Amino acid sequence: MGATGWSYFTPYQPDIEKALQLLRQRIFKEGAYGKTHAFNPDMLSRLPGLKETVEQLRQLEDERLGGPDRKFGSIEELLEAAAEDGTHSILDIEHTGDTPDFGVAWPAPGDVLEEVFGSSKPSRADIEAKPDGLAERLDLERWQAVYVVVYADERPAEIYFEGVSGD
């Protein structure tokens, strides 16, 4: 299927690790994982001859994660079922760190924030104006993410995570 780029905003708190884990729990509870594709299956299904292929791809995705009604007891159980395919979401990022590594969200460097967003304290509007800007600039590898403290009125307001995962 290929890797998927994704991004999330979550409320600010000084403990970035805690913010990441709360975000992961929210995404898990919402079931907002595993259905992200690099293409729009609904649009493709309207093209002549592709409706059946798209339906087969959807079935394969459902089977990979145990079917459309499968409920996982924990993020760990989901990650085990997804295996090397991943969830194509923040769930594939297990913790924060200071430097890039597998399954790690690390702080975007200040010079890169200046280059991409024009500020070391970007606002949500700055970030939304440049979707995927960090992943492209930093050439993120699969199962990596960066985070940015997002500012409103010169005060921390949110944390933005941008990453790539899935196979």
C-alpha cells in the first residue's frame, strides 16, 4: 500500500510525552486508523472498471486489521495485528525523543521552523498553510514524526505532530 503521511493537532501541555500518549489514546478510541490511503477510494470507485478493485482493496484492509467490526483491547494489540503494515497513523509512533529514530516523535529544529513557516513560534494558520512542509523538508523516514509547539497570541496553545508510517 505504501507509507502514509499524517498530521494532528492536540491541546498544549508542557509534558510532550504525555500529550502524545493522550493523542494516541484518543485516536485509538475513535478508531481513526488503518483506513488512511494515499488515494481516495471513493473517487476511484467511480472510475470505469475500478469499482471492483477498490472493493477488494477495502476488504484486504479490513482483513489485515481483523475486519470492520473488530475491536482491539489496546493499542499494543492493534499494533501487533497491524504488524509491519502499521496503522498509518500516530499510533505507530510510540514515544517522544530528542533525535530521529524508529517510532519516535522528535522536536522540529528551530531553523527548519523558520525556513518552513517563517517563525520559530508558528501559529496554527502558519502550519495549516504548509501541509506536509516539515515531512518534505526533513525527508522523514517511515515510522518517524516531528512535533512543534503551536502558538496563539505568543503563548503555547497546541502541539502539532507530523509524520509518516505504514507500509
